[in-house]
Amino acid sequence: MSKHTPVRLRTLALLSGTSFCWAMGGMAAQAQSTTTSEASLDVTLDEIIVTAQRRSQSLQDVPVTVTTFGDEEIKNARLQQVDDIAMRTPGLSFDAFPATQPRLAIRGIGSSDRGAAGDPSTAVFLDETYLGRPAAIAFDLFDVGRIEVLKGPQGTLYGRNVVGGAINVITAAPEVDAVEASAEATYGNYNRVDAAAFVNVPVATDVAAIRASGAWRQHDGYTDNNYTGGELDDQDTKSIRLQALVRPSENLSVRLGFDGTRDRANGPGQHVVALDNSDPLSGFWTVDQNRDYNSAETDGYQNRDTWGLRGEVNWDMSFATLNYLVSYRDLEYDAAYDFDGGNPTANVISIGGGNIEDSELFSHELRLMSPESSDISWVVGLYQYTADTVRQDRLELAIGGPTGTEIFAQDAELDSVAAYADVTVPVSDKLNLIGGIRYTKDKKTFNITTTESNSFFRVDGPFDVTAEESWDAVTWRLGADYHLNDNHMVYAMVSRGFKSGGFQDTPGSAAEAVDSFNPEYATQYEIGLKSQFFGRRLTWNNTVFQMDYSDLQTRQVNGLIITTNNAGEATIKGYETDLMWRSANGLGLNASYAYLDATFDVFVENGVDLAGNRISRTPKHKLVVTPSYAYTFNSGADLTMAVDYAYTSRIFDDNSNRGPERRAPTVFVDARLVYTSSEGDWAVSVWGKNLTNEVTRTHQATFLGGTFAAYNPPRTYGVTLRWNY
């Protein structure tokens, strides 16, 4: 460990890379540790501790761009799901298609392929467990210790396919030395009713503890269906998490966990938002851009049940720490909805369908890590991940006649193994050299059939084929960090990431079905400066980077046929800055900004040269600003206020960068007001999201003469009461 690694490592509380550290309610915890006098108020920013490099480090010492969210900010800013994180993270984008199958992209690298033999390009980890299917990204952020968003390839230390970046969700661990409990209840518009609670109970002091948490989130639909009389875009989600920690000795600990999430909701509120006048079928559609209503033939449904088991063993030896992590996750997903959002009185064409998926995900990881006392920080490990996914893609189509159904039934098996090593060597008191390498081998077996169809729209007829393919790659990173002094660190890093190849989920023929697409690779060159000023009252971190992206996997549309192909090459250049400041008079500010220039260098789609076009779903500018103010009463109670302002520039949803598939710049404003008692045992907050009632499209696609889209949630607000023990 570098001698410049700070000795005092406080727990992460409020600091965040995307929202001001004095987020609502967080000031209470800080103010109680200081006096109420402004002259004596401690305004030093607490250190943020992260595990981005698989060991605990101060954020200011990590040579990686990381955005963090602490537990207080997660609670008080009502961060409940991954899309809440995306809104507050420059460089991270989120696409709901539908919301129960999210598409994430970091620094322009994401994937729209949700087929059984496809993979995400941006990985999500729950307590270091890789969630390898989009629909498996389902958990509640209540009782979460922190969230880390790592930007760029992380191919050395993390599981498979971390090409764009990784989102690490770290839940609160059981505590063996204290009884803790908390409960909160919320009521808001659209009949929102939320309830959540946790309890931590030591079973034997300093030896074992159990921690249990649960949450229930429900609200009425944001969209009224004028045709059925029902509601769309509603929510009914229940989550539970159980953990046990046993420390039979100072050197040995065992942590076991179970978590589960159950979603029940109607379909998304789809709309025909524009016409493709170049297509003769455009006259069959009726444009409907009213977010609050649609007239779908059916309300649809989105049902999801996912749960997981996790076990972790840590054994501290004299020369190293041995860590073993095993996990099993199960996913059952069933969704169907009206894609055009209309009925025969409005649309001559009817489009519907959905997906059914059953997945089992299993992983092992064995790591040997250097002890904390070691000057050289190192880790070596072995990793295995297997996935068995059975998925059905169903399209229902009627053009002025009876409805036909085309079904692609997929069965994919994946076996992935990897070995890796990473080391940080202090050359001097100020200079560290960093190097890492990982070897990965993936094998996929894939079967796909269309024999269950009664009509064929994308293929000529039935087929049933099986294919098998293997890919391997060496990924690595090489860099250095240099501490100019105790408050300023500069670093340079080159890292390479790899994402496995795969097979088509809706191929146009049997030949296309067995023809795999290639892996994609990204090499990132990054230079960063991490600084603190004015006695650590202000933190300002800056990063510039360039990513060379080859064989990127993109979704290409040709009529109703949507396939994943390798686009060629792209270059992604960018700059990110993050500033956190707080003053002695209770004022604070956080400002984060990302500039992203992501363009294709080589890309031909359907015979059209798209070189020079921007990569889809990638904004050029994203800005998040959070001013806040906290006031401490003589009684010791706190009143805190904060506003989140998030600006995102124009986005193209199609690689052609033409036509209606684009989103205008957006501005979202959230705010909250929190009163916390002098003892900190209860708090009440008044909050609002999307206060300006901004309207934007969260997903859109153009085919058969129309552009179909879903909208973001409208203005929401409510009151939350929290009790702490």
C-alpha cells in the first residue's frame, strides 16, 4: 500500500460523485458530531472509501474514474433502482425497453441485445455477484451501504464482459457489535405507498449477527388506458434481503445471504409518436403524443421473480487473505404488452408480443489478496460463471386481418472461466506502478427454433438449429499514479476490455441463426487528476480519456428483422469533472459534468456508410448540479434542503442519426426538504421528482411506417417518515 494512502479512513456517509455530499438528511449525521457554532463547525469533507480495486481505498487514491453514492444520499434522494443512479451519473445512460429489462451504457458502450446468447456490455454487480441478464437487474436500494460506478473497461479485476464499465452495489453488512433498526413509510401522488425496514441483531457479541431488510413499493399507473379503462406504467414491487455473518476468530469470517424481488405490473404506456412518410404503411397509424393517456388493446403485464443465494469466506493468514465467493441466482420473467399503444379504431396495424425467460446463473470466485500491512498490494484469482437461459421472443402482428404469432424459442448455455492477477508496486513514497492481466475463455451452446409459430414475418418458414462457439481473450491494464503532495494525485492508465461473442435472438434465416457475431474490444487511455483544496473543504477531480472500440456489437434494423452485428470501429473521446464543496455556514455544492464524443470510424449498415455518425443513445453533454443548505437548531435538530438539476443533451436512438428517432435535450429537477430530530431517531422529508414535469422518450423504434415510444414518469411528490434505532 502506498505511504500516501490516508490513515484515517472514515465510513462513507454522504459524499457522492453525482450529488452533493450534504444530501438531505446527511447533514444531521455530520452536525451531531460537531458543535452548533459556525466558528467551530468541522467542514472537512469525509473520506470516501471504495473497493473499486477489490480492496478498501480512499477514492482520492484510486487511479480509476469512480462515481459513488453513500447510504444517506441513497435514502434521502430516494434512489431506489438503477435508473435513479443513471439520472445522477454523467457518462451513464439508461434505456427502459421496457423498465423490467433495462439497457445501460457507460461512456457510450452498451448493448441492446437481450437474446439468450447475448450479454450486456456494462455489468452490474450485487455484492460482487455478476447479474448477467438484463431482467436480473432487480433489487431495492434500501439498506445499501454504497454504490460505485466505475467508468471504462474493468477487464482485469471484475467478472466477464466489463467493457464499458461496472456498477457495484454494496449492501449494508451485518454488524456483530450493535443492535440497529430502521423503518420508513411514504405516501405520495398516484397513490404511492412505500414501506421499508431493516433490523440488525447480534447473535453473539463480536461473533455473529443477522441482518434482515425488506421493502414494498407500489403506485397507480402513470398512463390511463382509454380503451380498456385500465392503467399502465404502474408498480408493485416487493423485495427482501437476509444476511448472516459469523466470525469464529479474528482471522476467519463467513457471510451468507439471500435476496429476492417480486415485480407485478401492467405493461408500459406505448404511443405512436411520429410517422415515417417514406413508408406507404405510415397512413395506417394515428399519432398519439399524450403521455397521460393511450388506447392500447390490452393493458399487458410485466411479471418478474428473481432471487439469489450468496456465500463468502474470508481467511486472514500471515502472508495473505484468502477469499472465496459463491453465488446462485434464479430468474423467471414474463412480459407482454401492446407495442403500438392503439386499437383497431386508431391503428389499422396491430403490433404486440413479449418475452418469457427462465435463467439460472451460477458463479465461483477464489481470490488471494495481499495483507493490509503489505507495501505491495496484489491480488490473484480464479473465476467461473455458468448461465442456462431459456427465452421466448414473441411477435403478434395483424394488418387489417387476423393476428399471427411468430415465436423464436431460444436455449443458451454458457460456461466462462478466467484467471487474473493485479498488482500495485510503490516505487517511491510518491510513485506507484500498476499492472494487471486476465485470461477469459467463454463457450456458448445455442439452440433456436421457430416451429411454435403460426405465422412468419421475419423468416421464410420454420427451422430448428443448434450452434456452438468458443472465444477467449487476454485483457489487461497498465498505469501509474503520482502523489504531488498529500492533496493532489495524478494518474495515467491504459486498460483493455473484452465482451464475448454470441448468436442472434431473432435471425432472418437458419443460416443467420448459426452464424455467430464476434467479440468486441475496447482499449481506454485515461489521464486523471484528483485534488483537494482549502483544508479538504473542496474536492475537484478531472479525467480525460480516449477509447478505441473495435468490432462493437450493434443492433441493426431491416424492416422487422433486428440483428446484432459487428459494426467495425469507433473512437470515444471525453472529459469528466466532479467538484464537491461545503462551507462553515451550511452551504454546499456538487457539480459533475461529462463531455462525450462517441463516433463510428468504420460502420456500414444495410449498405449505407455511417462512418462519422454518433453512437446511439450517447449524449454529448451531461451535467448534474446539486446545491444544498443545512441549518442546525439550538436543540440539535437539523433542517436540510437540496435540489438536483440534471441536464442531458440530444440523443440519437438510431445509429443512422436521421429521422424521428432522436430525443431533444432534457432537464430534470428533483428537490427535498428533511427535518431530523436532535437525537437522530426520527426524520420527516418532503420530496418531489421531475418537478418541471419534463416529458421525454425513454425508448423508441421506427418500423412499418411508424415510430413507437414510451415516456418517462411525470411529476411525483410525497412525504416520507423515517424512524431509527
